[in-house]
Amino acid sequence: MMILKSFIPGNLNSLCMKIINSVVMVGLYYGFLTTLSIGPSYIFLLRARVMEEGTHNKVSATTGFIAGQSMMSY
């Protein structure tokens, strides 16, 4: 019954504020920021893996990707 009372339109604003100010939203926000900063390196790696010919280019792209990811995590 308590769950149903929280969805009454009068309490909807309060419910939205609780969700927005929660730790989960902060985690999602920083998670999306991290994903956006890592995204281009994945795109370049996939492009090299799929479109490039020759193992030299694939190895170079993979090595650069791993080096970049390790620098970002330290």
C-alpha cells in the first residue's frame, strides 16, 4: 500500500527528486562520462579490426588500444 501512495501525483515531485538525488543517478552520470571518453578508442579498434587488411595494422591498433586503456586507468 505504501508503494501505491508514492505514485500519487502530489508525491510525484518528491519521488522524482529522490530519484534524481540518489547515489544511483550519480553513478550513472559518471558512468556515462567514462563511456563517452572511452568510446572513440573502441571505434578505432573496431574499424582497424574489420576494415583494415593485413595483420600488421590489426596488431598496431590492438596494441595502441591496450596502451591507451592502461594509461587511462592509472
